[in-house]
Amino acid sequence: YLNHAHNDVLEFLIEGGAASGLLLLAGVFFLVRAALSSWDQLKTTDLELVGIRAQPAFFLALLTLLGGSLTDYPLRVPSLMLVAAILAFMVIETGAGSRSPGR
């Protein structure tokens, strides 16, 4: 019998092993890469890139949820899972928009 860890990352590793740890690291890498790629675009006035201005807010909100996951398990609640998924999508989408050709 194993109780649930009060740490989402540790729980993820307990349940999925090393393979899930590698997937978690890959996901964090892509989120950080997407965030960093668009932060240099914050000074733009181009209306097509206006979502990039909100991208740091998306990233910080996602970091808040992930930070809470280190001491508790907010991402086991379905409504917060959805919020985290939407925030991750917005971080990646606004990061991808700054890398697309012609912008």
C-alpha cells in the first residue's frame, strides 16, 4: 500500500517511473523554450503579435500552479488540470507564433 505523495512531480515519478520523468523533463524543456523564444518580442507593436505580450502572464500563472504542485497536489483536481493545460497551450502557441516565418 502506497499513499499519494503531496508532491505532483514525485507522484508522477512514483507512478510512471523513469520514462515518465523523461517525458516530464521534455515537456518542461519545450515550455521554457517557447516562453524564452517570445519574450524578446515583447517590445513589438505589430497587432498580429499582440498575444505575445500576454505570454509571460500565461507562463507565470502556469509556474504558480506547478510551484504549488511541489508541496500539494492542485493538478489532481480536474478543473485545475484544465486550466494548466490551457495555460501550457497558450505559452506554446504564443511562443510558436514568434518563430513562424514572416514575423
